[in-house]
Amino acid sequence: MSVKTATLQIHTRGDADIHDITERVAAVVSQSGLRAGTVTVFCPSSTSALTTLEYESGALSDLRRLFDEIVPQNREYAHNARWHDGNGHSHIRAALLGPSLTVPFVEGQLTLGTWQQVIYVDFDNKPRRRELIVQVIGE
């Protein structure tokens, strides 16, 4: 069993900025030289998250609207009262999706469904430079 670790750099606009990182994750798997195992993507951030989704404008719009409805930006958050940074909603949204995603790969290929992409969502209220950790475990 081998472990390979890489990083991905992402520049975001914030406010539920969504990035399709599928090809970049697949490239890390390919460059690892491993043929079968799992790849985990982790965002060391409390205001961003990872999941899978069909990366098309309708689904992206629906995801943003859902978060606006269930965790609105303009409500009172104790985090904002304490830190005065206005991103309390960002932390809650990120917590709902989570900071990591694991995908199996076989014959060096991610086992995603036809309409399934790996997406990174930055919920913070300002542009950011993010670094994602990608760890490939396998043989």
C-alpha cells in the first residue's frame, strides 16, 4: 500500500463560488502511478466544502439557492457578533457539506458516475486563495 500527497491551488470569488476540480483530482491520481485505491480531497478551511454534483448551471444555481434558503446570509449569527467578520453563514454552510470527499479509483480512473463531478465550494464572504490537500492511497 502506498500513499501519495499533493496540493491544489484555487483562487475563489467567495459567496458560494463553485469550482469543478474533477480533472485536477484525476490528474493527481494519474500522476501517482497507483492503479487502484482511494483518493481523498480535504480543504483545511472552515468556510469551504467538497461534494459531488452534476456541474451544470441549473444544478449550481439550485445548490446556491438551497443554501440561501436554509442558511441565509442576512440573519443573526453569534459568530458575527464575536468576530465581526460577517461570515457566520459561511461556517454553517461549510459544516453542512463537510471538508472532505473520498472517491475510489480503479485502473487509475476515478469511479464517478457519468454526470458526477467533484466540486469545491467556497462559502466565505470574500475572495480567497485556497489550498486543497489531495491524498491518494492504493497500489
